[in-house]
Amino acid sequence: QVQLVESGGGLVQAGESLRLSCVVSGGSFSTYAMGWFRQAPGKAREAVAQITWSGDSTLYADSVKGRFTISRDNAKNTVYLQMNSLKPEDTAGYYCASKSVPYAGISMRSSTWATTYTYWGRGTQVSVSS
């Protein structure tokens, strides 16, 4: 059984940084694409960043490009999200997710990621004050 556990959230001021981590147990982490998603109260879940199984390709939401960086360490079964220059509008619950098809690609189209990420963590809260 695949389990994902996020950590690193918190309350920060605008302009500050946070680093989220997601440790994955079970499954074949090194063969799965991974993603970070977020959901604010009253809003739909959105894809923030995704990374291929090898780490050689990444995708970002336009709202976080240049500020957030996704990375992974396959030896540690861990995926990270470095968040710099945080803004109040980044406030949300952040969720880590994993695909279950080995070597699958990544796409920011919601019709694709919504149906291809199989395993989800419980989330970590990020709150940014102005």
C-alpha cells in the first residue's frame, strides 16, 4: 500500500519561503511521476507543480513559475516543493500525489491530472500573511 506524508507547512509572512517535503512508502516511487496540488477554502483543487519519474522534466502553474521549484530524491523516496517569495494568495492546503503507472508523463490539464494521480497525502497547511 502506498502512503504519502507531507510536512513543512506553516504560517509565514509575504515574501518568505517554505520547503514542503513528501515522503512516500510502498510502491515503486522511482518510477512514478509526482505532483504537488493545492486547495484553498471554497476553491477547486489546482495543480501547482509536477515532476517526471526521472526528474528531468517539470511543469508549473503560471501563478508559481519562477517562485516554486519541485524536485525529488529517488534514493530517499521524497519529493520537495521549495516555495520562495510567498504571497497571501498561496495560502491553501498543499497535497502531494503520486501516479501509479510507471514512467507515465505529466500534464497540467486538469482533465488529465485529476484522473491519473492515484495516491494522495493528507496535506499540509500553508498560510501566508500580508
